[in-house]
Amino acid sequence: MTVLVAGAGIAGLSTAWALTKRGVQVTLLEQGPIPNPLSASGDQHRIIRRAYGGQGGYQRRIGAAYDAWDEMWSDLGEKHLVDTGFMLLCQQEGDGADIYRDGLLEGGYPFEELSPGETAARYPFVDAATLRYGAVSREGGVLLCQRIAFGLRNWLIANGALVRENCKVTAVDAVAGSVTLADGSVLNGDHVIVTAGAWTLGLFPDLAANLTTYRTAVVYLTPPEDLRQAWADSPCILDPGGSIDGYVLPPVAGTGLKFGAGIHKHKSLPDQDRVAKPGEGEILRDYFSPPFGRISEYRVDEVVTCAYTFTSDEHFFATTMDRATVVSACSGHGYKFGAVVGQKLADGVMTQDMDSARLWLEARD
């Protein structure tokens, strides 16, 4: 059996890994280098966490995600996960942090709740006057994206997969199980798995009824000198409360202090508007006051643009058409499931039961 995988973000890399482990001949095609800095998986680090608010299906699947990552670490010979735990900062009743906390309570998952004063005493970058409470879970952490991509790329090559970088797929023939490349050549396989992220609609424009592509950005900051150690020791901040739909990843294992805000996005084609605008980093930074004090003292180091596909309900999307399967890990939360997504897709190929893989990925149960 031969499987072509179009797109080498975390879903494509993990699918190639899982198929190769099952004895399948894999050709992995990536339009840029691996990791590709323009892809959603090309950033420095991403969060893994249990809390999912109203999306209980994903909350219950985190255990399987951890198991899959552990299998990958064993194959790579190195763990690319820093177990920082995660924190919620609630500013007002019903905000994102409050919803995540309710999901943890409903699922029976443990966490420590802190008063505003206790939160600020432990994490002095927080302004206690802006908080209702803080909540800290020991389960969760930071996945080191670029190290994972390099590790998987090298593992695949060493284990017989064909990895073709700077090799853009321009068309997919689902009936034939083939792809056309930018140079006009055609590759054939028994099945094609498309994990092209924000570039999916360029290959399957009819899926615009299901997927919308957005451009967003994250900012890397240097905090005031007296707060650097506090940030280095901080858990991930899954939600800082308020209305920005934000998150913060601490500077661990050589990464930077990263701030991202869900409200900072607009519809765009994936290759458009990929250069940060003047002052965009300061705009992103300033969303976070409150709950963080002295925000203007944080130096903007870098702004990185990102492109994602979103579904209307922020669940994963998967569909199979003849000999092609298209998968989109939507809304930016897909990375943490990358390893297990690869396993589920590989199982679907081997058993010819992609519908079971789709149901697992959609996580509606």
C-alpha cells in the first residue's frame, strides 16, 4: 500500500509517522521546508491542556492524546513536552476562564482555586484588582513545535518514508488517488490524505461551506526584568479572562514569552497579509491589560502571523471522497491532538473505515 500525504504540519507529519509504523509506504509532500514557518504548526510552541469548556468530547480525549505523544517521544528518543500545567484567570462572571473552570468541575478534573490576592502573590505579573479568581491545574504544558517537526522529519527519512520538501501540491484527484505537483508531474497512491491546513480550500474550494480561513498573529515579548523569573516559572495561561479569547505560553526550553488573542483575526487567503503591520505587536500586547499590570513595559520582540481554518462550531473537520481524505484541525486547537490524529487516520486507512476516524476527530460524544 502507498499513501500520499499532502501537508507536513503536525497532522501530516503524525499521519506519516503512524502509517510508516504500520508498514505503509508513505510519500509526504510539503510546499515549503519542514517545519514551514508559514504553517500553523511552524511556531515555537503550543499548549496542551485538559480544559475545554463546553467541548467535553475533546476534554475526554486528552488522555488518548497524551498516550500518543508518549509513543512518539519513545520513537524520537526525546520528549518535546514541558509539563508546566495551566492557569485560568477569571475577570468577570461567564468569561472564557469561567467556562473552562465549569468544564473542569463537570468532568471531575482537579485544580487549585486561588483568590485574587493569592494569584498575584504567586504570579506577580497579575494585577489582583482585575481578578475574580485564579485556577491552576498541574495537567498541561508546552509542546515544542519546531523540535517535534525536525524530529519527525528525521525519523521518517530514517525509517523509509519519502519526504519531499518545497514540493507543492496543486491538485488532488480523489477518484484516481493522485496528486498533481507545481511542476506538472503526477503522483499516484492507494489513498491521499490532505492535511494542508489553511491551504485546504485551494485544493478543495467546495469545502468553503464547511471551512473558513482566517489570518491571525501572535506576539513574543520580553517582560520587565523584575518579572522575568515569574514568567519563566509560570504555567501556561489558557485564558486570561475578559473578552479577548487570549492565551499566554511561558518562555520554556529556549522559547519566547508568547501572547495570542482569538479576537485578533480576520478572513484572508493563507498567503495574503503574512507580514506583520507596524504597531501590530503593541496592539496584541495591550489586549492583555487587564489582567496583567505594567503591560506597556513589555518589549515587543517579534510578531508571527498565522493562518487557520475554522469551522462554525470549532470542531475538527474530516471528509472522505473516494480515495482521498481531507482533514482540518480547526480553530487553532488542533496541535495538541496531532499525534493521536495521525494514529486515527492511519487506523482508518488500514481498516478502510475512515468514518470511525471522522467521528473520533469530531468529538461530539
